[in-house]
Amino acid sequence: MAYLEIRGASVHYPVRNTWGTTGEVVRAVDDVSLSVERGRILGLVGESGCGKSSLSRAIMQLQPLTAGSIELDGTNLSALSAAEVRRRRLDFQMVFQDPYASLNPRFSIFSTLAEALSRREPLPRRHRESAVAELMNRVGLSPEHMYKYPHEFSGGQRQRIAIARAIAPRPALLLADEPVSALDVSIQSQILNLLNDLTRDLGLTMIFISHDLSVVHYMADDIAVMRRGRIVEYGPADEVFGNPQHEYTRKLLEAVPKMD
């Protein structure tokens, strides 16, 4: 059985004007069904506005579904209470697109990571510093900077901190929503390699979301192509890239810059 099973998921937003709702809806996600096997990386790709982030927020239970269900390891997340979702969210964490906005500027890196480490089980005070140091080492950061604040780090370093925070509770599923699009090109490959290494070393299942097909091909075992809220193509990465079946997928591939 798949670790993550999405069945007929829809996320619709009401259209509003000055006087309230108009009765119309925006179908950000429209009857999407996907499955992700344990230990595999699913690349979710499509142009901006196609519904990728709405789907990821629905998986994280940050956005309610209009219809359908999302099951994690056999549990229907949509049927859980808010308190049950908070407890279960230890098993699925997210790395957001903007490393500048995703970290609390008032918390030191030590406070941010120590809190994340304590979510799974209480962390004795005497062990917190060593646990934070080990976590920082794992994502390629120097522990000597643990008492600094987010504004003292570069964008790539902040994204490493965000990744460290996400893996701290030992989740089984990691969602990475455009995790390198806000970074310099010179830093992007480092973050991608880090995510690949962590997925392998920690046995993570991952959904990697991007509008960049070349990045998704590098990262993913399977690829789902999304357009206007729907999945138009889904399959193993090599098959999707080697023999795309949908015209939209072919156009995305044609748009990838090639070295002449």
C-alpha cells in the first residue's frame, strides 16, 4: 500500500468581490488522485498558478479539502480533529519556498531547532546543545553559529536551517515546495544534493514541487505533471521525460534551456 494516497482531492476557492462571494469558485485543485510509495520521491511539476502549492497545503492540512481524501499510512488525515492533526503532523513536515519568511526572526537558530527536536519527545536541557549541534552538522552548518538569528545568515544557509527544522521531529514524509527557486543558481545544486542525501540517509518519502522540469528530473523517481488544477501526466521519471504522452508535458520539456 502506498504511504501517501490522494483520492479525488479538490480545493476550490470562492470568488469574492466588494459585496461578498459571487457564487463562483476557482478550482485550484480539481479531482486529483496520486499515490506515493514509501521511500520514493515524487516530483510535482507545472507552471505557476497550476495548483501545486494548494495541493501541498492540503496535504499538510493547512488548507481544507473541498472534496476527496488524503491518507497517510492508512489514516485519513481529513477526518482527524485539529488536535489529532497537530500530533500526526510530526510524521509529515514541509520546507517552504521562501527561507526569509519561513523562520521566526525573533528566535535564535538554537531556539528554533531545539523546539523542533522536542516535538517528538521531551529533550533534556543538558542534551539540547549537543542535539542542535548534531542537527546543524547534518545539514552542513557550523554549530558555532547556533545562537545567531536568521538575519545573520545567507539565503542558502537559511534554507538549510529550514530543512533542519523539518527533519528534526523525524518525519517519514517531507514536502519541499519550490525549495530552491528563491536561491542563487550557485546555491541551488547544494540544496538539491542535501535533500537527496537526507532522503537516502533517513529513508524519507518526499514530494518535491517545482516549475523547473530539469530540477525535477534530477530529484524525482516519479513525476506528476499538473495543469489548471489537474494531473495531466503521471509516471516514472525516465518514461515521462523520454516519452511524454501529453502535449503540455512536451511543451514544458521544449521550454527547458539546452546547451548548444
